[in-house]
Amino acid sequence: MSFPPPKAIAEIGVFGGSGFYSLLDKSDRFWVETPYGMPSDQVTVGTIEGRKVAFLPRHGADHRYPPHTINYRANAWAMKALGVHSVLGPCASGSLQPDIAPGDFVVCDQFVDRTTGRKDTFYDGPITTHLAMADPYCPELMKIVLKAATDMGIVVHEGGTVVVIQGPRFSTRAESRWFTSMGWEVINMTQYPECYLARELGMSYAMIALITDWDVGLEGDPNIKPVTHEEVIKVFQANNEKIKTLLHKIIPMVPKKANPMCADVLKGARF
């Protein structure tokens, strides 16, 4: 194992989702020790268009960690320890609405947490910390992602709510029908607490949801079957080059520092 000294050697972080396990060609790979244990895998650090980028597959390069066992705190801490101020989170997601189809992208602006038991804060005391999360995703990064995707001709939906379920199982029909009736657009298993922990550390974060399926199927169309893990990986891998190209367009446009809304999150959050 290689353990570099903790120092700022990156500025932009990317978490890879299901089926997306590499991003940088010429790069260094090493483990980052954190107070919360080891992250999901080695972090890869390299350069894209003159910007220093850190890449970490959230499930591990061999997909060894299902969503409910990911060490989200270690992953976020590793990024911050390397100097990252802005994080991009591409992830496989399901659609809950008929107008959002597999192959589309969604840049969500809200989440609903339906997970249980995950370690989801760095602030367990003795200083009580209450963070404002009315707007969990960085609006500045969201605009950049939307522009880059639009310029590429990608079908991208602006805004939307992702409901984060515990996993590793997929939804029942009753659950999916409930989520759809609430008007939520996207379903996923990893967005919480990943995006929230990034905010606790003062990093900007944008979700890039690649729609891989219609959850339990599309009502009224018997030919569209419920999601399977095999189908999720198949669609995500088929879009890997598109995701990589999109990230290569986004990264040069990322600001040189975190949005103050994200960076200054601790102001007024403590007693």
C-alpha cells in the first residue's frame, strides 16, 4: 500500500458510480488514511485541462461495497484531505416519471433521505452543529453541468428530487408508486449521505444522475420490466464514454474555489 503525506494535491473530486471505475489515464494512485477508516478504494490523482482531479470509485474498483456499507465519511474526508473544494457525483439512478427516460441525465437540486443507520455526520459532539440544507446541491456547479451537457447535445433535465433508498434491494411496486405520486423524479441508493458530508466539509457538490431504468417498470407499458442490477450496469457502461467526455467539459469550468454558500456552511451552525 502507498500512503502519501496529507497535502493539497487536488482541487476537484469525482466519485465514480456503478460501472464507472476509472477516469484518469496518466495518474498516481494511493490510499488515503482518514480518522474514519479507509475509503472505498485508492484515490487516483491526475490532470484534466490543467486542473488537478481526484477520482474515487464509491463502491470500490471491483464494486465490493454495496450502497449501505460504503464508508461515506472516509470517502468525503479523503477528498477534503487532498485539497478538493468541489465534487462531481455521477451515479446510476432510476426514473420515477414517464418523461425521464433511460439514457437521460438529471441534475437534481433536492434529495429525500429514506436510508437508515448510515454514519451521516462528522459532528457527533461535543460541539453541537446544525447545518442548513434547504438547498443541498451547489447552484453554481449545477449550472456548469447543465451547460456542458446541453452543449454536448445530451438530454438533460434541470432540477428534480432524488429519493435515496437504503438498498441493496430495489423498490417494491407500492414504494415506487408512492415515490412517483410524491412528484419525485429520481431514485438512487448513494446520494445520501455523500452529498451532505461534502457540505459538512465545506465542499461544493453537484449530482449527475444517469438514468439507467424505470425503477419497477412504466405503468401502462407491460414491455418495460422492473430494474435489475445487470441492466443498470449495462446502461451505465454503455454511457461511460459520454460521462467521461462530459466530465472533461465540466472540469475546466469549475471555479477555483468552493461556492461561499458551501464553503462557509459552519457560520451560524454552532452553539
